[in-house]
Amino acid sequence: MVANWGKAGAAPPHELNVWKFAESRAPELQGLHSIVAQRSDNNFQSQRNKRRRTTGHDNRIVRRKFRKRQAGKGDSDQIDSARKDESQLPRRIRRKNELKKNASSGFVTSGDGTKRLRTHVWHAKRFTMTKLWGFHIPLGLHGRGRGSRALLKKLKHGVLIHDASYYGCVQLEGSEDSLVLVLSSVLVPCPLTISKETSKNILDGTNFGIAMIHHVGKPFDPPIAPVTYMWQPLQQMSANVGGSNTDISDSEEMVKNDSIIRKVWIWIHAAAFRDAYDALRLSSEKPVETGSVHCVSREGQVAKLELVGSKVFELLNKTLQPAACFDNSWYLKKSLADKHDDSGPSVKRYMFENGDQFSSPSVDSLLVKDPRTFTNKVKAIVPESKHFGYEECELKEQTISPLPRNEVDCVLENCDLWDSSKELYPPVEESVLSMEKQQRRMEFVCLSQRGSGTHKASSDLKYSPVCPILLLKNESREDSVTRCSVILPLTWVKAFWHTFTSNGAHAIGLREKYWVSCATGLPYFPLDFPDCNAYVPSMAVELDACSDKAGLLPPSEKLLGNPLPPSWDHIHLTLENISRKLENSLSQVAEFGAQNRKIDMEKDSVDGTSEGAVSFQGIIFRTSHMMNDFVNDTSGNKQLLFPKLLGQKNYLHKFMKDDTFLNQETAISATNSTKTLHYLRVLICAYRKGVFEQGAVVCAPHVTDIMSCTSRSEGGNQGLQIPQSLLEQQLSTQQPKLHENLTLSESYRWPIGFITTGFVRGRQKAMAGALCEASLLCMLREEQWKAFPARQRKKEIYVLVRNKRSTAYRLGLATIVLEEQEADLKFL
């Protein structure tokens, strides 16, 4: 029966007598106690192996005994004991304490000497880390390496950020003429060969340049790496005249003054930093009539953060605030020439909200406040009256008061990012900012204690409320996303990193950076630079990773053979075969002999690739001038290659419909397999369907292959394939068995290049980057234009692409990059 608590008199009593309940249950409790005592032999202590170790972390008893033991000893013994205590701490705590420090320069190193980035702790909690180029670098998010669709969506509608502090910086210091001579001896294209307008902007420091660095006096040898170089802005420099600092705003007067010492920064990838630094040092040590050049490494002093996405300037507008001490500087004169407003917020509004209108590439010097102290969020302003309601609270935007004048003068003395002799002050410690923020909150609710000031940092350290930065905006096409780089002192990396990531920036690693490079059609170092020395070690690392991953799979899921690197030597045979066909008609016997030589070279290349990657032998055209010189030297301007030169029109569409020009014989036969091959970077998209992976081979199609693939009939759906036995022979790591009657299949197509950056899943119009031989591309274009009528000709070249583990050929359209732009030097 359920009691009705709603009726009067049926409520439970207000007091319960526990003793009466215990007395009534006493016999039952005694009986249970006797049973338990007999089973445990009157031992009611808990078993030691079943105790919960909730106090295992508490070492207060041990420390108390240690203090008693050390009582009466001298200070030296206490210091030694403290050091011994610190060394006995767990490795995780010791490393955490070490990484919390913000040293003025240099990286924290692990036991084997590998350097850790300043954002190592943040990345290690979220990313898979790898050891590359002497650094612990974030490889990518945890998982199986998926997520490219979500990444491309964030690239289109957000901001991606990458910590590129592993890039090294080399500073050259000397007179302008001396620096130009040094750069001309190692950079291709050199500053003297580019256009006057571009050269003037680079020398003024408003733009930056991109070039390939070579060894001293060897411009035709394989390059070392692509580099980005920039000059110190003329407007930011000052000349010491009679012991006083005089600002120089006229660049022409400054160039005429020989006493002015200028500086150049060269940013180099970590994979080739040592070789490039040695080349610059040797070049600067050579005696020059115009003066000496001093070369110094800035590695460990300045860092670089890369921002990519459509909302880069929105993020900068939300996180960065130009300092008030920058109001009367050269930047305000340049940016606010037609606006008579010298306030800090106006600079910020013009700089970031109109960032897309700036000329690119461009370099802008800024002095910004600590980004952790600036926010666009609103706060409540409480009225002075004692009686108020919630509706009386007023919301106002939080503003940052300008720095005091005395503090501005003190900060300006140590805010020269270009001066390596001056030590840049680090930002305020995070603990100090947290205490100040907590103090303001307590004062807001009137709970602060009297006489309790804000927590001050230690007096022996100096901190700065502002930070000098360089903002580099990369040149981008109309359909591309915005790319910016923020160069800042290494001690400020964590302050900017945490601010950017907490305000919407999505961090990426090397894997995601590779996806961005593939999606935007930019080359990725070092995979798209096989002519550099860093290519072979990188390919070897990838091959080892693939082999380790394949070794973890069960035998039933293992794929056929191990992935092999691109065999660049096979292009020689292709060029030899085509050249012979042009000179004379090959007989069946000669064709059979050439096929056997092809198989023999495959055997040699397989034997060479069993231990590592195959070295690249050839020249890659990076500028239109190099491509134009090749066309003029080899065929007298009769080859069907049309480099885009400055001030000249591209006659590609004109010659496409000119049948008289196509009837002329080209000079491709003059190029044989013994000479150095020349390569061009092309962008390949699938004609209908297909996915082109990294390392896929690009082949020369027959006209019948193109017609069958482009036909809409049912027969056009049948793809071209090679025999499975031939694929197994190419993927085998052992020496293949050759038979006398072994001939290549009729479906075999000769290779002309290889895919270096494959498709990224998630992009509507996927593109793959490849390197193809220039003469073979010219031959294919000529053959296809002659086979099709004028209205069906395309500026793209039809090619066939076959993945490494596939037998099927897919039709693709290849676009030569140097026919669309003057240089192919931009990279990620």
C-alpha cells in the first residue's frame, strides 16, 4: 500500500532515532561480524596488493625526511642536493620545465641533438611528430592520413597556419654593389637579369624575390634549393651623419651614399640550409672591389609563420594592433598618404581590411602590440549608481590605451628586427598576464584585497609590450587563395601562435601543407625539385616509411612489390626511340633491339633503386628566359613551345591554327639521348575520370589512343592497359629474368615524365604536378595538332598517365606552366 503523503497526519516523522534501529538490528550485525572474523582469521586490514594507490604521487614524507637528513649542512651541499633532486624528476616533468623557458635565441634540443620548435608542446599533444632535417616537425594530425576534403574546405572558407621556424635565415651585410655581386654569383635568376621595375622594388625593400641558389660560379650545375630573399627597406634605415641619426626617405640619395651599409635576408629550407649557407659564405669571402660582405646566420633568432586561406587579413585584423609609437614613421606616410589620420586604429583598418588591394609580392614592416592583450570582444560597463538592473549595463568595445611616451622611447631602442647585435626583448610571461587578468576581474566585482598589486615579473629580466614583425604577402592568381608569411623574433612565436589558433586559425603539418601545395598548383620542396640534393634523401625517407607500413600488413593485404621512385633514366630511351623514328624508318629487328635495351635499362634501374632513390640528371626550366633560350638554340624558334615573356605577346593561339607553320620540320632530331635532358613542369588534369598519384609515369599517347578515349561511343570506354606480367616485372625488387623472345607489348607507351605531386581528394578540378621532357612535349603537340583540324586543337597536350601499381592508362591534359606565367619559382 502506497502512503498518501498529501493527507494530514501521514507525513514521516521529523526526527529518526538511529540508536533504536541499531539496537533492534544488533543480533544480526553481531552474527555477520563473527562470520567475517572467522573467514579473515580476525585480520581486518586490507590486502596490500588490492589497495588503491591514490597517494602514490605524494612524496611529502620523503621530502620531510630529506630535509631532516640535510639539516646542518652548508649551502653548497644544499645546492648539490637540489640539483640531484631535479635530475631525479621524471623525464616528462624535466622536459616540460625546459620547454617552458623562453630563451633569447636557439632551440631546445633532445638527447640526440634534434631541435624542438617553440610550439613543440602544442604540436606534440595534437599531431604526429617526425624527425626531419634535424628538427622535431609535426607530420600531420593523428590518424590514417585522411581529411583532405575538410582541409580544402577550411582553405576556402578559413585560415590555415603552419609553423615554419625550421626555415633558416642568412644575413648578408655590406654595400649595395657588393651585395648585388654576391647574389648574382649564386642566385638564378640574378637581380641583374630581372626587369628594372621589379629590381627597383626589391632593392627598395618593398618587394621580395624568389630564386634558385647555386654553388659559387656554377649557374648551370644542379641547384641547391629555392630561396626567398629580401632587402632591408630604405625608408627604415638611418645614416649616421656627424654622430646623429638622420632619417633618409629618398632612395636615390641613399643609393648614392657609399657609406650606407645595407642588409639582405635569404630564407632557406632546413633540408638545404647547410649547403646554401656554405655557398653564401664562400661567395662573400671572395675579395670584391666595391667592399667586403659579412655573412652571418640568423638561425635561432628569427622565425616565420605561414598563413594560407581566404580570410587571412580578417584574422590579422582581429589579432594584431599597430603600436602607437609607429604613428610618425615611414609606414604611415606611405599607407596614409591620402588620409590625414595618424591614429593607430586607422593604420590597422587600412592595413588589414584592405590587404587584398596591396601590391603583391610585398614586404611591410610593422610594430604591433602584444597580441595576447588585444581583443575585439565587448565587456559590460557598470554605471556608478548603487541600484541598477541588468538592462542598465552598457556594452562597449574594449580598447587598448596607447603606450606612454617614455615607454615608447625605451622600446624603440630595442625593436630593430634587422640588427643581429641587439637582443630583442621577449614578451611578458604568461603567468604575469594571467595574474593581471585575474586582478582586473576581482576589481570588477569589488573583491580585490587592499594593497594587492599586480604580479610583477622578476626584476633581472626585461620584457617588451610591442614586437617588430615583417608581413610578406605572396603573389597569387585570381583563383588562388591568399598566402602571407609573418616574420618575427623567435621569442615571440608562442605568443602569436596561441593567439592565431585561438582566433580561428587551423594548424597544419607537413602532410596538410603538401595537400595545399597540390590543390593550389604550386611546387612543393623538395618533392617537386628532383634536381636538388635534398630530393634523394627525402625520397629515401618516403620509401622507408612505405616499406615499414607495408611490413605491418598481413600477407593477404600486402600489395604487389614495393613502391619504386621515378626512374628518370628511362626518358633517355624514349627520346632515342623517337629521334630514330624521325631520322629513318625502323625495321622490326632494330625495334626489337631497342626494346631489349629498354628492358636491360629497366633491370639496371631496378638494381639501383633497391637500395634507394635514383638520382636526377637533367635541367629544369624555372623561368621563361631559360625556356626561350632552349627553343632558339635547339630549333631556331621552330619548336612548338611558347614561353610567356615580359612585354611580348603569347602567339600560342596564332600558331595553333597556322597550317603553314606546322608543315615546317622541327629540329628535335638534333637532340639525342647522350645530351642533358631539359624538363618543364606541367599541370595535368584528368580528361574524364581517374586519380593520378605521386610517382605515376606520364607517357606519350598515340593519335589512335586519343581518338578512342575522346570518342563517345561504347568502344571509347575500353581503356588501354599493359600486361600484368610487365607490371610485376617493373615492381619486382629482384633482378628480372630475361628471355630471348621477350618483347614489349603493343599496349606499352614510352614515358616522358613523372608525377611529382598527385591529386588531392576533395577538390572539384583536381590537378597533378609533373615534370616532362621539353622536346618530347613539343613532339606530342606537333603530332596532335597535325592529326586534328584547327577547330579541335587545344593548347593543352594530351598525355597518358599510369599509376605505379596499376596497369591502366588514363588520358589527361597537360598545361605547361611557363606558357601561363613568366616564372615557376613560387613554392610551398
